[in-house]
Amino acid sequence: MILKMIKYTTHTYFTLLLLSALFLLNTAPIAYAQAPESNAQTFEAKARAVDAVTLNAGKSTISIWGINIIEGVSASFFVKARTTLDNVIGAEKVRCELKSRNNSIIVAQCLNSNDIDLG
């Protein structure tokens, strides 16, 4: 009898807890995310990794936005990083959003064909 009461009380407690949560979800103000109006310039290009932070796309040089070169790291680290970046890009085009230009270098946030951010 006591086990049935404990089971019933626990079940009732969780049911009330669930109902309370649902009530709060239904009454809480909901803020819907709105996509900001964007005039972002995007482009696609067949690219190849030059180093761990730079891509070559034809005659253009693209610096990947969000990555900085680490100082004091061995040369083999940079070779592995470039190879990894090249493998993540694969043989497909990258899709980039222009962030800025620094002389002839394009600074852009780029995604591979699987929508993985390269930065």
C-alpha cells in the first residue's frame, strides 16, 4: 500500500511539474529571431589552401575570417594545417561572405560544400 502511494505521489508530482512547465511555456512571451536585413556580398569559388589561413581562388587570395596565424609553432604544424584545410575543402567550391578587403586580399567567412565553416 505504501509503495502504491509513493508511486502515485511521484507520478502526480512529475505530472504537475510537466503541466507547470507547459503552462509557463505557453504564457511566456516568445521572441522570434528575425534575420537581419543583409547586404552581404557572397560568392562561390573553386579554392585551394595555400597555408592554414589562406585560400587561392584563381587569381584571388582569400584570407579566412576568424583565423589568426599562431606564432612559434613548428613548420610541420603549418603543413598539417594546410593539408587539413585542403581536405575539408575537397574538390568542391567554397561559398564565402565578404567581410572586408585588405589591398588585394579578400577577407571572407567561407563554408565548404557541406556547410562547414572553414574558420
